[in-house]
Amino acid sequence: MSSIVRVHGLTKRYGGVTALDAVDLDLPAGRVGLVGANGAGKTTLFRLLLGLSQPDAGHVEVCGVDVAADPIGARSRIGYMPEHDCLPLDQTAADVVATFGELGGLPVRAARQRASEVLDLVGLDEARFRPVGGFSTGMRQRTKLAQAIVADPELVLLDEPTAGLDPSGREEMLALVDRLGGFGVAVVLATHLLDDVARVCDHVVMLDAGRLVTDAPTETLLHQTGTVTVDVGPAAVAALSAALAARGLRASADGSGSLEVIVTGDHDLDTIRDVVAELALPLHRLTNRLTSLDDVFTRSTPTS
Amino acid sequence: MSSSVSTGAVYDRGYRPYDGPRGGRRAAAAALYRTSLRRAVGLRRPWRQKVAPAVLLGIAVIPAVINVGIGYLTRGTPAEGFEFITYREYLGVSSALLLFVALVAPDIVCPDRRQRVLPLIFARPLTGRDYGLAKVGAIFTCVFAFSFLPQVVLYVGQMLVSDGALDYLSDHTAVLWQVPIAAAALALFYALLGVAVASLTGRRMVAGATLLGITLVSSAIAGILVEADGGDTVPTGHAAALLNILALPLRIRDLIFLGRIGEDAPLSGVAGGGALSIAAYLAVVAICVAVIHQRYRTAE
């Protein structure tokens, strides 16, 4: 897969604070999650990718364009959705998105047509002629996404796109981001919500206090751990644990009323099933335990 | 029971890549100019936003209509040739123009900062300089149009009510270049001043009041200094009149129309008044350019 972003030795300081510290990245086209706590350097990285800030050291290349040499060329290939409110409140969604289409280089007629299409795509087709000032948070987020993609960029930078959304709004936004990647638009999704990244991203980059801690495909991080979670209710945990130990399986309580059992194959799963049946326990859940991004993040970031 | 089969279908149009023509930095700046100009004249906005430009145009055209009307009514009478207002006097005397700039310049500049639209704009393929040029260009276009169009009405009307249209044309060829150049000097001054002041704050009311305050206070101070020294009554005039920011483009206008400072100006009679006026005009322009450059130097 070709690289959409190449960063080498990128360092950015604000006074005595190092926002990014010698970061090296080689991001593939696709859906990339940029994860980090607040202040980890996500927004700073976006500003450097857009050429809006100058790095203190290092080199940035976006879509094959050297950002330092040609920031305008880089920006013409990027769509950007900031985290904060940034929309002209007294304009209609159609006007806002069409205007940013024109600012992205589209002719007037094409910009209006594309605005109509992308507002349809983000689910604002019926609200397109309403002023943005009257929109809910979710509708404003959708409008921000629409303006980011209206000029058909090669890369879209989304800064906390699910911030402030209710659960259903978050689901819909993630579905939109997922669809964007499917349409062939490269997406970098900056968030501190690891679940969002696990849901839609093919590649994960983790930053902590300006340093790169993880840069890997999501699937390699979320590998199976060789552990299953068995839920038979808190009251039966001790009995089941003892019975499994008697059959040679190592089990430990996970603190939430379930057992985590180390397995080596399907025969161990059969053993667990048989033991539960012998003890006449209700089997609420028997699942493979995957490493979560939270585990990876916790392991990788000493400051978290 | 119907056995017809529905042939309708619902399609998800999805996302279609754009493979048409695409402009660069110049196209982006032109788009920002168009958007700002539309906003300034109230296009695609509620009717309330259309009132200011419509009223300004109406006020600006009234003297031309009166002048042409007088010309028509006094044809063949001893009063024929009476001019209610000359081309020179007609340019830039309307305070409605200042009010318009005080309303419109903050309206097209301040919300971008207050509503944090600037980062979104600067994430597009344009620079802070392009942004400033687009905003100044939009105000310049409005002020130029509202200064120039009434002059066109006056010129065409006077020509039509005169005894001989061709004679009028040949007698007034100078204004054909004087008016657009003077109007451009006036529009540039107002546009730069308006955008520079508006760039300093995100609040429209503050920007508008500051612009009016700067011009009116400078006018008052200049008036007080000139009057205290008797400069408005003696033929020597007074250099303190240069402090009147509002009058600076009018002195440039005088130089364009008369080649000297008009006798009705407090600066009249001051040695080197013309050169001083040009220097003061250029100084204000340079300060405004520096302020705009500084405010949008780094993309926010």
C-alpha cells in the first residue's frame, strides 16, 4: 500500500514545551487512527501536515508533496475537519459547503453540485438550506465533515470527529468515516477514543507527550491472546476455577465476576464446556479475549 | 389483486470522485473575494442585510438625480448651466460611504475570527496575503462602485439634458479619467482602513465603532487645531488639517481634479500641501497594509 504521509524526525516546540519530539511516520493510504491523550501532539501534527506551522526540525511529505517546499500544493490535496466549532453560523449548510468547495479550487457550478452530493452523503440533504447556527452538534459535525470532503481531497484529516456526539450520532459519524475509506479517500482520524479507532481504522499511530509510541496495522495490535473469558456468574467463580485447575487449566478471576482461562486449543474449550456442565452452572458467556487498544496504549505509554 | 411489478429502485449515490477542472491558489483567492463581495452587498442573505447597500446606493445617487433634474428644468433659462454639485465635490462627500464601510468591513472580516472560521480557510490552498487581498478587494469593489456609479448617472444625465450631447462630451473629457482614478484612491483608502480596523477584533460592533471613532475623532482634533490657529479663516491654511484621516482621500481627489488642494479645504495655502497630503495618504495606506499583513501573517 502506498504512503500517504511521510514524516521524518519531526519536532515542534512551543516555548519550552515539546509538542512533537523527533517523530518518524510512514502512513499508508486507508483509514489511520491517530491516538493520544489531550496534549499528545495530534492537532500539532495536523497543523504541520497542513503547512500551517513550521517544524523546528524534520521533514513532512503529504500525498507525495514536500509540505515545506509547497504548502499550497499540499493543502490542495487535503481536507481538514477541525475539532472546534469553525462554521459561519449565519450561512446555510449548502452555502458553507459550496464556499469551501470553491476555496478548494472547484469551479462555482461544480462546487454547488458537489456540496449537494456530499450533504446528501452525510445525511443533511433535507437541512441543507437551513442556517448552520440552528444545527445540533451532530449536524454541525456532519457539515464540518462535508466541507472537508467537498473538494474531493486525497487525504482527509479528521480531528476528534465524534467529540460531543451522543451514542447514535457517534455511531453514524464512525459509519461515515468507515464509508469514506471505502470510497478510496485516505483518512487520518485523530481521537482519544480508542474504541473509535478500533472500529474503523486499518492502521494505528499512538502518540504520548509528543513521542511516537506505536505505529502498526490495527490487526497486528488486536491479535488473539490465547485467553478466553468465561462468565458463569460471580458466585460460581471459585468453584469453576478449582474444577478447571483440577483438569490442568490455569484460570484467574478478572475482577468483574468472570474467569480468564488460558487455552491452547479447541480441546481446552471442550473441557471448559464439560466442567461447566458437570457443575450445572449457567454459562452466560464464553469468548476469546482480544487485546484491546486500551491494553496496547496502557502498555506503550508510561504517562497514561 | 394487482400483479404489477414495481420497477422503482433506490440507489445509494455514495461518493463520487471529482475529475473536472481544479484551480489553485488564485482560484481560491478569487472564490474568497466573490464570497466576501456577495456578503458585502447582501446576496444570499436575509433582506435585512440588503438594506445597507441599497440605502447607500440610493443616497449616493440622489445628488446626481437632483443635479440632472435642475439641468432639465433650467434648460433655455438664464440659470442654464447651474451645477448643484460638481464631479469633484460629488466624489467622497457622502458620510453614508463611511457608514457603509463601518458596517460592511466588520461584517465580512470579524465573524471569520470570532467563529473560528480562519483555520478552516487557511487549511485551503491560499495564504494570509490572499485572504487580506480578497477582503480588501471586496470592500474596494463596493466603495468604488458606489462612488463611480452615481458619477456615471450624473455624467450621462447631464449629457442628455445639455443642448448638445457631443459638445458636453468634448467639454468634459477630463472627468472620464479623473473620476475613476479618484474613486479608486478613495475606495482603496476606505477598504484598507476598514479591513485593518476590523482585523483587530472579532466583534463587529467594536470594529465598526472603532472605525467611526478613528475617523471622527481625527476629524474633530484636526478641526480644533486648525480653528485654534485661525487656519480655517486665513488664506495660509494649517498643516494640522492633515490629521483629518477622513479628508485625506478628498485631498488626493483635489490633486487629481485640480492639480492642487481645493480652496475650500483647510489645507489650502499650506506650502507643499499636495505633497504632504500624498505622504499622509500613503502613510495611512502603509500602516493599514502592515496591520493586515501582521494579523494574517501566520495562518491561524
